[in-house]
Amino acid sequence: MTNRKRFTIVGSMQAKDLILIAEDDLDIQEILQYNLSQEGFETLTVSQGDQVFENVKKNKPSLIILDLMLPKESGLEICKKLRANESTRQIPVIILTAKSSETDKIVGLELGADDYVTKPFSPKEMVARVKAALRRTKIAAAPKEVLQKDRLTVDLKSYRVQVEGTDVGLTLTEYKLLKELMKSTGKVLSRQELVGILMGPDVSVTDRTIDVHLASLRKKIGPYSDHIETVRGVGYRFRE
């Protein structure tokens, strides 16, 4: 049965992340819940493998601590399914198990686990590993500050564009067009969408001026000009 009790720190600090603990040993559940709650996490526990996806869907945990030897469905099968599902593949998974052989670790990591902890374990070390996994995930999910295609780079902080290591002097309009096209790589942006992106209180943009600016942009990025494709009758696309 799913234990829906959530542990949180009493005081002004709010729990920021929900940790789903899939573990059939109740003592280990309590140890993990207590130590994680002391660091400001909320926790939710399940004792059977077939309860994991139900709770992931309902509660959207930030991280899953997953025992390999769960009743009903093994941790390895669960990990495989999590990574195969687009809506869950980004959730970090820490495997917690009594299986300590090198082969078991390799299998777990190859199936997509982010970390592998063997029993008996240090609760404090587990908390440290949870924090590290969440930190890595948040860094990976943060908006990119540099867009890059081979040796064409757009630095979003400095507005600097380089082709093969050499600065390219783009106008602000050309920069905005290149940035939006690269951010939407593979997707066709209509002329109307591009007009909307460029339009400002003191800026007048038409379909025709979009074409003119893109022609100039293509010349300036030289060997990468072919990456900007014209989709006839629709708009433009930056090739994948």
C-alpha cells in the first residue's frame, strides 16, 4: 500500500522537491523519509513496483529512489520504462539495492539510473547524492546561454556571434532572426511569426523586410548560410 504521508521541516523553509521512495523495507523508508525531511524535502513512499508509475503520474516527483528487488515489478524494469517514456525520462533515478556486484551496477547505470547506492548505506551520503543528482538535472534543464551549430555560435549573454572563431558583425535584427531560428532548429517559422518576434514600438517590419534581412544574414554567416532553409510559401527553418 502507498504511504501518502509527507514529511516536511517545520518552520519557514518550504520543501522544494518531492522525492519518491520505492522501497519495500519499512525501516529503510522511515530512515530515508526522516533524513530527507531534515533537509527540506518532501517524501512519498511506495512498497511495490507496480505503484511507481501511478505515483509518478499523480505527484510528479523531482527524483526517485528505487529499490531493485521490489515485489510485483523489479526496479530494473521500472527504470527501463521510466527512460522509455518521454514524460518521465528526465526524472533522476538513484538505485538503492543490496546487489553490489560490478555487473549489477553496470546494468543499472546502462538502463539509465543516475546513481547506484548499495545497502547498508549512510543516510547522510544518500541525502548528498540526492542533492547532487537534482543539481545536475537543474543545470541541464537551465536555458542555454550559447547556441551552437558546429562552429557557428551565438552567445545569448553578450550578443556575440562567431563563425569558426571569428566575430561576425550582425545588426540587432539579424541577430534576433538567427537566435530565433537556431532556438527552433528543425521547426519552420512563418514570416508572420518572425514579424511578430521583430516588431517593436519603434520598429516596422514586413514580410519583405524579413527576406532582405535574412539574405544579408546568410551572406555574413558564410559557410553556414545553407543551414537557413527557405520553405516556399511558409517561412524559414534552421536545418538540424
